[in-house]
Amino acid sequence: MKKQIITAALFLTTTLFMASCGNSESKKENSETEQTVHTEYQCPMKCEGEKTYDKSGQCPVCNMDLEKKEHVHDHGDHEHNH
């Protein structure tokens, strides 16, 4: 009888452990899908302060090439109204 109880407890513990691992992976996948990368371009000299552009090109003030400035936007911070 003790063997059956120990076996059942071990099986239950293993099952709960496996289930909890699956849930953390699920949360990780959801958090990754809620993030998007938005690329902006900015003058390296910041001639226009923090102004950014959606496309690459040249700064209209100093004519230097705009540099990539990537932002990871986490959609978990807020809700979108669709």
C-alpha cells in the first residue's frame, strides 16, 4: 500500500512540475509576440534634437546620413482598441 501512495505522489509531483514548465513557456511566447521592433532614423549630431524619421536619408540641417535607432515596443504596457 505504501508503494502505491509513494508512486502516486511521485507521479502527481512530476505531472505538476511538467505542467508548470509548460505554462512559463506559454507566457514567454506571449510576451515575445506582444513586442514589435520599430526602426527609426536620427541624425548622429542631433541637429534637430530628438526628432526621428521613418526612412533612412540625410539630415536636412547638416546632410549627414541618418543612423538607425531601433525601439522595442512592448504592447504589454497598454491595450489597443481595435
